[in-house]
Amino acid sequence: MKRTPSGVQEVGKVYNQSALTVTDTPQEVTLTTGRNSIEFVPGPAETNEIYYGGSSVDSNDGAPIMGGKIFSNCKTGFSIYLVCASGQTANVRRIEYD
């Protein structure tokens, strides 16, 4: 996995930091009410790629988060699915902002 620094622009206070274990079954992640940005960063020792997309995402058609991905100014009801390749798991950090 290529690690590149992420840039977080025009966000407020940091909330709801948590670690998630992603598997080869798409896992839905929603944004907490009142927050409008969310960032995903692979765990420090992570080597398996994590992909994002809709409810049927898989490693063949999902977009890789690579070194990290931020979604800013999300609409109410924001939802995204994370997944790994078949037989793999990965750890990702989730950070929310207002």
C-alpha cells in the first residue's frame, strides 16, 4: 500500500475517532448526525488494501483508500461501504469532523 499524507481542509473539531476491522464483506459506515466530514486512514502497520464504494463494492470495482481518504461537506444520510479483497482483513482508523 502506498502511503501518502492526507490533507484535511475546512473542518472543525475532531470527534469519534475509532478503529474498524474491515473484512471481505462490505461494511457500511455512516456519519454521525451533526458531523459533516469523515476521514479513513489505514492502521500504521496495515499492508492490505481497503476499498470503498456502494453496498455491493468488492476489491474488483471499489476505489482504494490507499494512504487515506477524506469526504468533506457530506450531505445528511451519508453512507459508504468498506471492503478488503477475498480472504483479507485490514484495520482502518475513522475520524469525524464538524
